[in-house]
Amino acid sequence: MAFDPIAYINEPRWQESRLGLDRIRELLERMGRPQDRLKFVHVAGTNGKGSTCAFLASILQAAGYRTGLFTSPFIEAFEERIRVDGCNISTDELMAATLAVREHAEAMAAQTGDHPTEFELMTAVALEHFARCACDVVVLEVGLGGRLDSTNVIDAPEAAVIARIGLDHTALLGNTLAAIAGEKAGIVKDGAPVVSWPQDPQAMAVVEEAVQAHGATLVVPDFSQLEVDSVETVDRAGESATLVRPFSYRGRAYRTRLLGSYQPANAALALETAGVLRERGWRISEEAARVGIERAQWPGRFEIVDAGEGRPTVVVDGGHNPQGARALADSLDDVFPGVKPVFIVGVLEDKDYPAMLEAILPHGSGFVAVEPDNPRALSADRLARAVRWTGQDMMGCSAHMRPRIARDMADAVATARELAGPDGLVCAFGSLYSVAALKAAL
């Protein structure tokens, strides 16, 4: 039987999340330390880190650099997690890099009795591939936390970026913003400038302490210099009309195809990082920054996936915590003012879904509960009950009255479309794991 690299990486025996750097360090030592042949922009955070990574990679690519991008989880294809200049790793490339990693992982397990975890294997495969591709720079997204995340095996990056910090993965990272910030700020290293979202005060204090302890510099976007305009339609010759969101930052005009009302702030974080890289000698022109912001793509973040005539518009958003739900509500009010969508929601059991429902229910006209295809999924029945309970405590909220329960995503889409009507709006959110299922159902 032919070797299947995806099946090997996803082998159930090593899917358990075990934070720590000892295994990944030993594995990469055995592999000849491919990370030492690369330069990095390291990105941590709770909300917006993926979009920030997409903006940064697009800017660096527009500047002419061979750019690697490592993100998780994937939306539609496993290979999305490892990209070079916007292209997914190919099947052959994934095979070659995984075989190289497997050789050392199996030898390590035979000698120590401790096999690398799934994410450690994934990190090693990515670093091996980026080194083989001779990337000039790699935008490296933290998987979970930061301090003990496998990606933190690298030495000081060109810049450490900390996107907005919120309460998520509290069982592993702590149940206060300060505790979680301590884990995120674990990517701060001596000699690496830090660019941070203007965090809530208790999180910001932790970030500032880490920056000071490592003798680093700190840059924070000035959102008073950010002006966000309404979404507009752009017609390009030979192409269908495209929606973009114009904005200006520090007096310069930009446009982004990422439509969420929160995306210009993520773009500002990326622009500040580009400025820090420029100071370190990277040749990133203002034009490259403008083009990179406009070309950036990031699926599953307030993405309009269907807008055909005679059927409702369908939006999908990967928001999976209360902060993300509130941002989604703001984006819906902004892009579709006065329209109340039918929500399709599927969540993981370990998320703060009651707070997510509180943020979103007043904005909906109907509700369809579905169970994501994930071992940690909350059942559709329990989610529907939570909708009713939450709605009972919210005066004037009608979306809770008769939540529907769907068998699967295809059933959820059909039900939501029927409820919304041909001129209505459907919005699916709650888990990135549902995005691919929704697109397949469409």
C-alpha cells in the first residue's frame, strides 16, 4: 500500500495535545535543524491571527520575497496549512517532506518511547518543506498558546506579532486574560521586535512585561488613525463584480477583500509589522503593502459563499468564541444593515457557546442547530436547548422561539434557505470545522 502522508500525520495514536518543546526540538535536531535556514515572522493571538498572517504573507509576496505560510486548521484541504507564494504544498512535496520527517520520528520513538504529536509532525513537515523551497521568509502561525507551542522551537524571529487576546482554550491556557497573555507572550525573544494589538489592560501589562524582560521594542497600532468605510462593489474588466472594504490607516488608502468590519484593524497590525520589517532591512515599499492588503485572501472569515439570484445570500464566518461572535454581529449590521439572517450554528463543546449565543441571537430571525464533524462537537439537540434557554433571558429576542435541528450540514443549508426565503440572508458560524462542510453542501 502506498504511503499516505496525511493519514500518517493524523494517526490517532499521536493526536493527543501535549504542550512542550522537548520532542519537537529533538526531532528537528535529528533532521538537521531546517529552521536555522529560514527567517520568520511569528504570529500568536486568539482572534485575527490567521487573517493577520494572510495579510503579512501577501505583503511579503507582493514585495518580491519567496514567502512561506504555515497556518491551522485547514478549511477545505489539508495542504492549505503549508503554502509557498500562495500555493498549497503539492501531493508530491507533502509526500517527500513527510517521509523525511517520518524517518527521524520513528527512530526517535524507538529510542525514547515518545513519538512526536500530530502538530509536532505537522510543524516539522512545514519547516522541512520551507527549507527545501529556500523561502526568504516564513509567516508562522502559532497553533495553541505560544510559550509551549511547537512553532516556538524557532530562534528569535524577524518580528513577533501578538493579535487580539481573548478567553479561549481556557482549560489549557488559563482562565484569565493575564494567564492567556502570558502564554501568547511566550513567543517574545531577545532581539526580536514585538508588534501587538492594543490589548485589554491586564493582557497588555503582561505583554509589556515580556517585552521589557527580553529587551525588545514594542509597536502598537494606533486605531485612532484607522478610518473604515462601508463595503463597496468594484467592477473589473473581464471579471465578475467584487466586494471590497476601503479603509485608510495613518493617512494612506487601502482596500481589502476581507469584508468583516474587524479586518481593517487586522490589516493595520500587519502594516505596522511591515514597517518593523522595513526598519530591519526588508525592502517593502508602500505600493507592495497596498497591493498585498488588497490581494490577501482568507477563507471562512465573513466570506460570502453564495449570492445567486432567486436564492438567499449565504455568509460563512469561522468565529468560534464570544469575541468572534460579537465581531460577526458588527459585520452583519455593517454589510447587511436592517437584515436579520437565519443562523446556521455548530459549535465545539469546549467553547463558551452560551456567551456566543448571547452576542448573536438578537441579530437573527431564525436558528438552525447542526453538529460539526468533530469529536469535540456539541450535539445539535443540546445546542438547540441552549438557544431556547439563552433566548428566554433576552427580551425581544425571537430567534430562540423555534430553533430547528438539522441532521447534517446539507440539511441545515436547505432548512435555513427555506426559512430565509429567496431574498433573505443565511449566516453560518461557530466553528472553522463547519466551513468546508457548508461549502460542500452548497
